[in-house]
Amino acid sequence: MEETRQEEKGQEEDDDSLSVLLTHVYREMSRAFAQNAGMSFSRFLILHELMHSGEISQSDLQRRIGMEGALLTRFAKQMEASGLIGRRVDPADNRYTLVSLTPTGKRVLTEMRAPRKAREFQLTRGLSKKEVEDATRAIKRILKNFAESRE
């Protein structure tokens, strides 16, 4: 009986681990994002990265957002067809495809900002400004650690 309680307690501790909790947060945010924005979170990440990086090769975009190449290619073609991004062959090396955000893609990102901020405010309800800042700083550090571990 005591052994079973310890096993259950160990399982509860595993369920509360940072990586498990972050996975749950990501899944819930992805669902809510797709529902509210009418676009998958993965597609938003593509737009967001292009907003910050400008025109880059599709392979660089793939590495930056950590998406499988075939999936990124499929998304990029669909997003190009809907006018959100532009794609062209790299004139310096025709083996590469360059991708960039279009004016329509910029407008869509801008329109998404206010609802995203409202959702973030709702999700952080009950947390102090310092707690939100601390969580943001911690998550940024975790992301930096991931990037460093891939190098």
C-alpha cells in the first residue's frame, strides 16, 4: 500500500515538472491561438520570424523555428498562395528559396497583436507584474539554453 502511494506521488511530481507543464501550456496556447486567430500557431511562428528576420532562405527559416523541412515547404506554399509570404529563388544560389513577409502578412500580424495581448492579459490574471517578468525571463533563458545545446 505504501509503495503504491509513493509511486503515485512520484507520478504527480513528474506531472508537475517544468517540461511537462510547458508542454501543456504550449498545447493549450496552440489550440486557443488557432481558435481565436483562424491560423495555426505554427503558421504564426513563420510570419513572426519573417517579421523579425526579413528575407531569409527557407532552410534558415526551418532551423530558426525548428520545423521539419517538408512541413515548412507545404506551409510556405499555402501561405504564398494566400498572399501572406513571398517566395523566390535565391539569385546568388538557385538551390535555395528565399522567403519574406508580404504587406498582407504584415497587416495580418498587426491585426493579431491586440487580441494576442488581451489573451495574454487574461492568462496572466492573478500574477503580479514581477511574476510575469520573472516567468518571461526564465522562459527566455530556457530557449537560449536550447539554442546553445544545438550548437
